[in-house]
Amino acid sequence: MDRTLDVITVCGVGMGSSLMLKITAEDALRALGLPARVEATDVSTARGMRADIVIGQELHTAELGDLAPIVVTVSDFLDAEGLAAALRDRLTAHGLLD
């Protein structure tokens, strides 16, 4: 990839789980060798943002599907390997990863 991906991690308030998920997402993207700018935020703020990837719990991603071409739902905020696998699949399907 020749550019930095914009990634948003979301939760209800933007302070707890989105920050944990931000760290996990940074680890997963680093493992994939992808440059990314990851920002943790709340659902309300996220609605006014645009990104390449949105990551969060289904409760939140279900209402944010139009913010990014790639939306990844997670259940374990600390599973960097699982997130990397989901990102690899989605990025490959969108032609952003070989």
C-alpha cells in the first residue's frame, strides 16, 4: 500500500473500549505491514467523519456502515490476531492488499 489508511475505532462514549481497540488495531495493521492513522472516537463524532476503515462492536458498526468502504465488527477488543485476519480478508477483497 502506498498511502496511509485512515481508521476509526468507535464505542459509545469514545473513551474506554475505543481506546483499547485503537491499540489493538494499530498492532493488527502493523502486523499486516500497513501504514495507518488510527483515531478513537465516539459514535456521534464518528458520524461526521470519513475513513477507509471503521472498527467497533456490532452495536455501533451497524449504524456506521456508510462512513467507510470497510467496516469491521469485533467482539474481542484485545484480539490483534483476529482483527488482523479480518482486516486482511476485507482489504484483500477491496483490492487494497495483495
